[in-house]
Amino acid sequence: MTRTLTTRAIPDQYLVLDIQSTGARPSRDRIIDLALTLIEDGQVRNQWHTLINPQQRVADRTIAPLGIANGDLDAAPDFASIAPLLETMLTGRVLLAHHARLQYAFLKQEFRRAGISFNARPICTLKLMRQLLPNQQDYSLNRLCSAFGIAVLQNSSATHNRDRLAELLIAIEREIPKEQLAAAYASQQRHRALPAAISKQDLDAIPDQPGVYRFYGDNDRLLYVGKSVTLRSRILSHFNQDHSDHREMRLAETVRRIEHELCLSDFSAQLLESEQIKTLSPAYNRRLRRMQTLWQVTLKPNERGYLEVSFVSAGLDQPDLIIQRYGLFRNRTQAQQRITRLIDEQGICRKTAGLEKGSKGTPCFGFQLHRCQGACCGKESPEEFNARLLAAMEKLRNQTWSWHGPVLIEEACDNAKDLHLVDQWVYYGKVRGQDMALERLIADKRPAFDLDSYRILLRFLMDEALMSANRLTIHPLGNKEIPQ
């Protein structure tokens, strides 16, 4: 049975927390060292510490800096054993921790394994110190302690970190005016979800409109590119759901600033996101990366008149030829698996289709299992086989270009308007008018066919509801209503 544990924030009474773990992933790694200090009215009232048996062997390089050994952990209680006591200590008190987001995620996961739904609203002291001490260059716990004359040891155990953080917080209460301190605590309590380096003002500057956003980390390294029709809400959702998602956790821990670009609708936001992921190569984006090669399927008759399947790599500079073939796959293996599955669903002979080797004229393995209608041994004619194969392949037929030539897609929003140039499902980008569009079309270097752009264009341009919702209008190039 799962119990629910909820803590509440009491500004003049709080628990200072530090944990050490077997790794950086709360969903997979385990807590091995946990320390708490209760501070009330600026005084240390109580302290508590325990090692925790992770029920697995831990690498020496992980635990050596903590001053503990695997033997110490073997003799320690597991988390489930201490969960009831820890629940009692946490109830009704607010948690403060350096990098509170990560520490809270570990606690939440461990309580979940013990059958307790743990919900708290911890305050991150790193974020608090950024607000109270805006001119600091480094907000690591050791550097902050050194700035206040607090001795720092090489040991990084939970008790050492807890004690240093408690000393730092007590020193802050002595040094910072009460009004300023109260305002900072109140601000952190209201905006706990935000990462340490992102302020409420940063988020408020981003409107809830369509567009693309970019997360940057240390040294201005691009971490992530995303899009949304409601930018601010989408960005905030990254930080609200990160306790159970390792990638979101890492993003929240490493993001240092956010940029955004507004778009007129979801249509241009999707195209811009796809383009920027390919050109900027953000660290955390895997989907929408640029493909150098696409694989497709062609059919040609063998000497007996039966159509055989062939897999070919597509020339991305020949979009009209790409559309004439079957399917669009990111690699040959993906293409083979999809075609094999499609053929099996229709009871088509793998061997005759060229997907399986075997002696000529002898039944294939599928025929013996009644999964083939006998093209391999002459029981199904080429005409019958070819008709069934062509019918099955229709599912993979690519959409032909539906217009006589290049088009300009007009995207409107209030008093704003953008024009997008597209030809043969290739996106040429935004243009100011027809003259610029013609220059793009005759340029020496043209954009290559892109699978993701093709799918975005197909999704919007072939759906009247999406066209209307995004206020899109298609104009053939040369339309007199379009500016030159």
C-alpha cells in the first residue's frame, strides 16, 4: 500500500539536507549517504546521519572521496528500513539543499521504492545564493563557504556537506538584512521549479506564443532546441517534469540561459526547429538530425517475370526521383524490416520477392508454414504475385508533388505575414517576394531533400483543417497577388 507524504514550507524552521549516491541518475542509482540538520530560529537544533545499503557493490572511485568503504555500506540499513523514521523527520518541514532538484529527485525515487509517495517543495540554496549574492563568480558550496571564512575539507561526505551548508545558511542570516532575506526566501518558494541559473524575469520575457527556443549551457554550449505553440508554458514544463526523467534533469541542471524566436504559427515553428537542429547540432537533440543518406525501395522483374524488391540509397539532390520510389527510411535495416513485415502481413513469398535466399523452384520455408501462396514453386503466377505485391507497396508510396511548379505558402497572423518557398517537397526557406523566390530557385546551391521537412510539409499542406488553423494559403509562383 502506498502512503502519501507531503511537506510544507516554514521559513523560520528548515532541514538542511545532503545526500551522496552511486551515480547521477535518480531512476537507476541509489542513495548511500544521507545527512540532515534541523535549524530553527538561526540555531542548530538537531542532527541526523546514516549510511544506506544500496544492495549493490559500489565502485571504489565513487565512495573513496566520501571516506567510506563497501564494508561500511554492507553493514548499513537499506532505505526501506529507515523510510518510516525519515518520513517522521521530514513531515512538516521545508528542505534546503544545494542542487535541491537533484537531491529531491533521489529522495522521491527512494521513497517510491519503499511504497511512499513523497512530495516536497525544496528550496535550492544555489538559487538562493545567486539571488542574495549576485556578484559571486562561482556558486559551488566550497567557494561560497570560503567567501564566508568557513573551513572546507577535501572530504565530500554527506555530513561534511550538510555541516558546511548549515554554517553557510546561519552566516547568511547574520550578514543579510532580514527584509532582503525574507524576500529571497519568498521568491524561491514561489519559483522552485526554475533551474538555478534561470530567473522568473527570464521566463516572463518569453511570451506564450508559437516559436522556437534554445537552451544554452556553460561556455554557451547549445544544449537543446525545441518548439511550441505556447513557448513559455512548454519551457516551464521541462522543469516541472524533470524528477522522473534523466534527460530533463540534466537539462535543468546544466541550462544557463534561454533564447527564443517567435513564429506566426505551428507550421513555421516546426520547420524552424527542424532546420536549427540540423544546422546547430544541439547536444540533447537526437530526433530530426540531418541524414546524409536515405534508403528507398524499388521493384523490378526477374527473369521469370516476378517483381523483386531492391533497396537503394537516395540521391538527396533529386527530389523528383525520390518521390517516384517507395518509402523513406533512415537506414537500410529499417527499410528491410518494414518491407519484410509488410510482405508477411499479405502472405507474399519472401523468397520470390528477393528477401530470402533458396534454391530455384523449391518451396520456401513460408510455404511449408502456409504463409506463402506458392510463387516460389510455380503455384502462383507472376501476374497474381505482382498484383498483390504492388497493392501491398501502395502503403509506402510517397506523395507526388500536387502542384505544377514551385509554390509560395502564405502564413498569416494578425497584421503579420510570411512567405515560404517550396518545390517538389523541398523547403527553400522564407522569402520576401517572388523575385527573391526566383533567385533561390536558380541558385547554384539548392537545399537537399530533407525527410523531416517533407513530413512537416505533407502534414500541413494535405490537411485542410491544419491549413485553416495555421492560416496558410498556397500560391503558385507567378501569382499576381503576391508581391514581387
